[in-house]
Amino acid sequence: MPKPISPELTRLAVNTIKMLAVDAVEKANSGHPGLPMGAADYAFTLWCRYLRFNPQDPTWPNRDRFILSAGHGSMLLYALLHLSGYDLPLEELQRFRQFGSRTPGHPEYGMTPGVETTTGPLGQGFANGVGMAIAAKMAAERYNTAEHKIVDHYIYGIVSDGDLMEGVTAEAASLAGHLGQGNIIYFYDDNRISIEGSTELAFTEDRAKRFEAYNWQVIYIDGHDCDSAACAIEKAQADTERPSLIIARTHIGQGSPNKVDSPSVHGEALGAEEVAATKANLGWPQEPPFLVPPEVRQVFAERLAELKGVYAAWQEEFAAWAKANPALAAEREAALNKTLPDDLEEQLLQALSGKPNATRRLSGEVIQKIADIVPTFVGGSADLAPSTSTLMKKYGDIGRNAFGGRNFHFGVREHAMGSIINGIALYGGFIPFGATFLVFADYMRPPIRLANIMGVQVVYVFTHDSIFVGEDGPTHEPVEHIASLRLIPGMIVMRPADGPEVAASWAYALRHQDGPTALILTRQGLPDIQRDQPFSFEAFNRGAYLVSETPGKAPDVVLVGTGSELQYAFAAKAALEQAGYAARIVSMPCRELFMQQDAAFRQALIPAEAKKVVLEAATAFGWGDVVGCDALFITQDTYGHSAPYKVLMQELGFNNEAIANRVLAWVQGK
């Protein structure tokens, strides 16, 4: 049982948390004081009595994770991190929301020690936590033994009304309840206030019944009663078959005599007059700001002393486990380090059947090999595994009380899928992927953007990549989606043209550990590309490479193709050569990697003096930055049609004859 803290010290510590938030927001004249003031009681109870962590080892694998999904209340987290001994000095709290500080407006992963994920867009932290909890269950299944448990922690979080309104939360909560994730314990800060006013304006369903229907345990508490919070945490811990939602009825801005329960306290500084009134109301000294009484320092120091014992006991348990299970310990170390085979590229290339196929099917062949040689590789699709070719055939499924598999069934929940695989990646020890049709990448855009902001390794398998989806029509035929993904800073977008490029795309994605990679794959079959030189992974990894050219001559025309349209460059090259022009074919599977190369390389591959042609069945947006705006863009800048894909190829001019004629006419100025 956790050590009790006297009511007097509890009240003093809670008020310290509140006033650190108030003073920081006031100094910045920007921020959200209301949630930290309202949530301080139960947050203090969690952090000072139940949460397991070590500020001297912030990445301790068996720490409890704490996620402030209501990221606008960031000063609550910063105050707790500071008081709990993390490397976040008081000066950083005084620099809240300022340039270069470690206390940004919303918590950012990698910037502030103790911050587990970037939160702010509401619902994302909630879903990230579901991913972390899945990863914890998988790690426990892999590494715990009958004699030793080295994974036995919880995923805690604070979520707001706004979090529960967002659709991603419904998706993630549904899946968490289905999987019976008893290692999730979330506090719902039920303060009933939103920016526009009372939540009665737009949010009146019975949230408890909704979560009970999702198969969550729901517990009600007075959020300002620390003993009630403690009982709720223990009740949640006791239910190992269901995630728990502790509905904490609170008053936003609690302690402010004139702004409590008001919309303004949600996102505005109290103002000097109300700060003074709040301090008087709480019996808090008017000066100095950012006061931390020594008694409160002592409360947190005593908790840290307890946690040192918890940490030391785990280290002993871990050492005994590693000694008894050396092979398992080596496997775990390799997983945490994301160790890959030295000959990864060659193994993936050899996994191909050698038969031309759709790149989604070729990817499926490669995935089977990855599953065999990369044990940390896990993932699934949004109810589309047969279509995306992503099922790992020799490995089991993730399900309730079955976390030893590697295939996820996310259901038709693209948004949650993107956020959950972010959580799995953040947890560590796994390389996750998520798959769906490219047109549905729009449902995943928030977590894709956050994966890039955080620099976490996830892989997106986006298939059915163009108008050649065919009969399903324009609603299912992406035209702008490749460009929209390329717009995201840091995003690596791969559009391979055949088997070797698919293998190379996967190899790059597995080795690219500091950010996400999107693989853009076809529905329809493609021919093998006939290269002048043997395929080179090194050349591929520069984003673009020479495929074929007129021997002995500088190119008059450079034909740049990606994916399914690269094949048409050969007919255009033949037509140009017959007319007396020298031509070069360049495959550019990744524009981002190409644009990162030095100018000399780019100029040598695509000379400035040559005419340029771009072949891609997607919008032309962004290609001007690569080849110049005076190029010929054979692209798809209107929506598609419902028809067999071969009909679309003829009608829309994506065939050898049409493209060869168009290129030649353009070069000749006709």
C-alpha cells in the first residue's frame, strides 16, 4: 500500500501545483490555467502515491507511462515533473511558452524529460496510450517468465471533454475495450466547460454508458477528494480484464474565487487582480511567484526515496531474469536497439518470387521475409489485409488475452490505427506498420503529422495508389494524396516501380529509425523494369537513379517516372531516339531523398540544359521544385472515373502509345 500523506501536506502540495501553473501562465500571459487548477488534487495523488518512475532514468522500461492527453493543461505536467525531480528546473517553468524553453505550450516528446508523447491535438494522447498499452502487453508476453516478471506497469492518463469528443478517441477506446486492456487507467477530467461555454452546448450523451458499452470499467469520483482518487486507482488496478475510466468531477479553475467554472479560465491568464484574489482564497503568500514550500519539496523527496527502492528491486529482478534467460535477454536487447540483419537488403531482394506483379503483392512477398528475420516487426491494416497484402502468414493475431502474435486487426479505424502505431513506436522495442488504401490516408493525417514531429519510426503501407483502382470510382482513386504526404516536413514517401524497388523501399523504411516512411503501392500489376545496370540499393537510397539512357550522348530529354508510370518512359525514350534525340530515364521513387542530395549529384542526374518530362498518375503539385516549371507534366490533375483500369489507361492517356506521342510532340514543339 502507498504511504499516506497528511491532509495538511496534501493541501499544501496541491496548492503548490495550482499556483505554479497560475504563475507560469500569468508570466507568459498565455496558456490554460483552468485544467491544472481543477485536476491538481487527483494528479498529485497519482504522482505521489501510485505512479512508478525514476527521474534519474527517465526511460526506465518498466516505468508507468503518464500521458497528459489534455495537452493544453501542460503546466500541470511541468509542475509535477519539476517537483518530482526531473531535469526541469524552476527557471524552465518561469520560461513557459517562450522560445527555446523546455516548457512549450503543449507537451512535446523529446524536448522535455518525462514527456512520453507529443499531445495537443485532442484525442491523440488517448490513442497513443492505447498503443503503449498494447506494446506493454506484447512485451510482457514475450519476456515475462513464470519465475520473473520484468514488465508489469500501467499506462495512466488525463483526458478532457475535448478528448472524448474527438472521433479518434471513440475508435481507440472501442479497440482497447475489445482487447481487454486492463493496464490502461485514464482520469477523465469532467469539468463540463469548453472554450465556447458549458459542454451542454454540444456534448450531452452519457459518457459513462458509452465507455461501459466499449467494455471499460467506469468509476466515479469527486476529483477534489484525494482519498477518493486513491480508492479509484486501486479499484482500476484490480480489474485486469478491462481498461478503466475514472470520471473525476472537477471544477475548472478551482481556487479562483471569480473565474472558477468559467470558460475564460480554460485558455486565458487569470490577470493580476484575480491571481491576487486566488492566492488570498487559498491562503497562499502573495510573493514570491513560483513559490515551492520546503515541506512540499520534502513530500516529493520522500516519494522519490520510495521509488528508488522500487527501481532497485526491479533491477534485481531484471538481473535475475537475464541470468536465467540469456537468449531471451539478448533478444530483448536487440529489440530495444532495433538491430537488423547486416544483409537485410539482399535478403529482402531474394524474397521476391521473380514474377511481375502489383507492387502491393510484391510488398506482401517482402513482408513475409521481414516477419521471419525482424522479430520486432508488427502491424496490421484497417480491415484490409487481403487487399493490402500485409498479413504475416506464419504469425498469429493480437487479440484479447493473446498478445504473442504480430498481426493487428484494427478494424475500420484508420485514425486510431495511425495513433496507436505511434504509441507502439514510442513505447520502444517494436517496429510497427499500419496499412490501408492511399485514399484513406486522409483519415490518418493527424497521427502522420505527429509521427514526423516526434521523429518516431512507423511504416505506412498505402495501396491502391491511383486512378487505376478503377471501378470503385473517384471516391476511391487518390490523385492529390501523394503530394499531400510529400508536403509534410520530414515525411519519406516511397513509390516503387517494381520488385527490386519494393524490396529497397522496405529496407530503407526498416533502417530509417528517426521518422516515418510511407510506401505507395499499386493495385494493378506492373512489368519488371529493364535497367541498363544491375539494381543498386545505394543508388536507390539517393531517391533517384539512372535506369536507362542513349549510349554515348548527353541527354536531350530526361524522363522522370515513379511507380506504375515509370514503365511508359521506355516507349517515350524509343520514340525520341528514333527521332534523333538522346534520352535518359530516371526513376525517382523518393523525391524527398533526391532533394536532400547535393546540387552536383542532382545536376549530373538531371542536367539543367535537358528538357524534362514527369510521369506520375497524381497531381503535378511540387514537381516544379524538382525539375523546373518548364517541364512537361504527364500527371493526373483531375478526379478519376469508375471504369476498368485498362479503359482508364486508354481514355486518360496513360499508355505507351499516347505518352510516346505526347512527349515527342512536346519536344518537337508541335
